[in-house]
Amino acid sequence: MQEFFEFGIGTRVLYKHGLAHELGSVIEELGAQRPFIIADKGVVGAGLIEPILTGINAHSEVAGIFDAVPANSSVSVVMECAAAASAAAADLIIAIGGGSPLDTAKAVRIILTFGGHLLDYQGYNVIPDRLIPMIAIPTTSGTGSEVTPYAVIRDEEQDLKLSFASRYLLPDVAILDPLLTRTLPPMLTAATGIDALSHAIETFVSTENSPFSDGLALTAINLIGTHLRTAVQQGENMEARSQMLIAACMAGMACANSYFGVIHAMAHAVGGKFHAHHGTAISICMPHGMRFNSEVEPERYLRIAQALGVSREGRSDAEVIAAGIAAVAALAHDCGLPSRLRDIGVPEDALPDLAATAAIDGAIFHNPREASEDEVLALLQAAW
Ligand SMILES: [Fe+2]
């Protein structure tokens, strides 16, 4: 067992069907007068912003809305959004959507609070002090960004995903309202759900795991294994939607304290270069990263397999571990996700560059097994 670990949950989590309608009281508690909304066109188009506006208007007026966040948000989008929020004299940021609007909002708060350029704050613990408050309202069950101290923003100049990490990035409040996830299309439900699964799995084997993150991660793995197929195949099933929203948040809490690994390092490289959906890239890379790591963490991979419902009866440990990895691949397949990098437009000759990028990605430093550039390349080749 570890000699030292750290665990904290800095975000207040509120859960209820229809909770978005009751935002007014939350805003009041935060003492804000000029809430500024950050979303994307999909959220607005699906009508998800209406209950939020109703909830806000019960207390105060909306200072402004920025709904032009793209799927993989970028440095220039953050700077543009921060300028709009500043011009509106915002004193609270409300982010609604998937990982991209939530991460954008976190980064916007840095500029809104301290000024300057986003690139000045890249890295770990660079942000000097507390930020303007934020309410995070996820409409996907995936990133867990509503409870993590991270933001990932694409640098369009370098075609790279930049990581920002600081406890000050944690949203003040997370609103979990499963009704907001009901209309999420099957492919997005699948990709974001598999991303949440990867957070739990990578956290569980990370060098920074702790008994606290273990509990959250194993429960999340079990919930996702049990409910993701139903959420994808029967979007109106609110039991599955609710369990997935809770599972993604639990996985986010786990990885907020215990970080990621080689699977995210590879997916960041693929997403940065080829703009693939993060969850889709994760889904393709996950079985290969799991196989690589299972060789050094067999006990933990046995527990992952059991959390996924794999029986140990009549099987050797190696067979149980292999069955656990196969269960993840089967889940992604059943949810309609592609299984190879070539399926999402990655050419084979791009793999060495992707391996070089992934080998120095921040996520890889907490992987349980050291991964050289050549080893990452071999994993990418297997995934191609
Ligand atoms: Fe992720």
C-alpha cells in the first residue's frame, strides 16, 4: 500500500432530475449577479439552455451567452470567449455541455480573473490564486470535467492539446441533471461513456491511485459496464441515463485525484493531430493500453475484470484479465464505436509522429508501466 496519498473533492455536487430549473438558489448562494453562459451550438440547438435560463431568471439576469465553442476547443476560442465575458462584466461562469464547453469555461476564468494570454498559464499549478466562480452543468456522461481540476485546450498553432492543471480550476458547483442527457445521440452517448470508463480504468491503475479513488473507480467501472449499452440503445431510459451521469462524475472525481495514463496520452496525440472525437480515440486505444499495463498490474486488472462482471470460475488469472479487456472492446463494439485508427482517418505513416507526441504527453507520467516512444509506437500500430 502507498505510504502517501492525497484525495479531495473540491466541487459541491448536486443531483436531481430537473435540477437545471432550480439554478437561481445556487447562484444566490454564490453571491453572483452577472452570470455568463458558455455552451456550444449543439446544446443550444437541443433546447438544453432553456431550463438553465428559466433557472437563472428566477434570481438574476444573464450577463451574456457565448455559444460558439467547437468540439475540440482552442486557445483562440478561449481568448475570444474571455473577451466577451469580460465585456459583459461577468461575475460567475455557467458552463453547459460536454467536455469542450466545460474546459473552455475553466480556461476563460483564468483570463477573466488575471488577464494576460492563456499560454502563460499552461502546465501544473501555474495559476496563482482563486478564480471567478463557476457552475458546471454536464450534458454528456463522459469527461467528468465538472469535478476535475484540469482543462485540455487545443493549440491550433502547434496542433497540440495543452493541459492546464490547478485546484483553482475546479468548478464550485456541479449540477447533475439526467434530463439534460436524454437527447444525446447514440454515437456521442457511446463515445463519452467509453471515455468515462477509461477515466476509471486509467485512474485505478495509475501510480497515484489511492483507496479513495479506487472505490470511486471500481463503482464507476461497474455502473458503466452495466448501463452504457442501454443508454446508447434506449436513449429515453432514464435509469440508464442517470446511472451513467453519476458514473462519469465518480470517474471524474477519481481521476481528479489520481490522473491518467498511456491511453489518454495516445488519444491526446490522435485528437490533437486528426481532430477525432476524444472518446472515439480513447475507445480505439483503450484495449491496447490495457493489455500493455496489465502485464505490470495483474491484480488490479483482475479487479477491473470482476467489476465488469467477468466470472473467475474455471479461468486462470491471465484468462480473467484477457476477458476483462475483451469485455471493454465488446462494449465499445456493441455501442457502435470504431475499433481501429484507420477507421477514423489516421494514415499509417502518421504513427511515428503520434508516438513521439504521446511519449511526452503529461498523462503518460502517471502510467503504471514506463512506456518508451518505441513501445507507444507498437501500441499505436496494434491499434491501427
Ligand atoms: Fe478522457
